[in-house]
Amino acid sequence: MQLQIGDRMTDSTGEWEVVGRPYTTNGSKNAHARVQRVSQPGVTETKMRAAFEKVRVRRTVDPRAGPRR
């Protein structure tokens, strides 16, 4: 479970940005994240996936943040 706020992911319904802290349920078998559409910022949903599923994520990096440790 390495999703972070600000990550973007794409599925069959469009591109989504993670806006809430991801969490797991059911003994860490299900992962939930509150997301919003990139094209329509007011539209939010809670997406659930099996925690073991791989998801392609684009992570935006703030150049002022410096190197990650």
C-alpha cells in the first residue's frame, strides 16, 4: 500500500487523483482511497481494490521538496 495523496491513476472510467489518505480493511486485504476526477475536481469517490492488485500510478514531485530519503 504505497499510494500517497497527490498520486494519479487511470482506470476504464478516466484519470483520478488521490485526495484522501489511503487505508486498508479486512485484514489489509482491501485498499481504499478517496479520489477525484482530474477533469472534474468536484467529483469525488472512494475507490476500493484488492490490496495485492498492482496499479499504475503517476506521482507528481514538487521540485522545492528536495530529494526523498
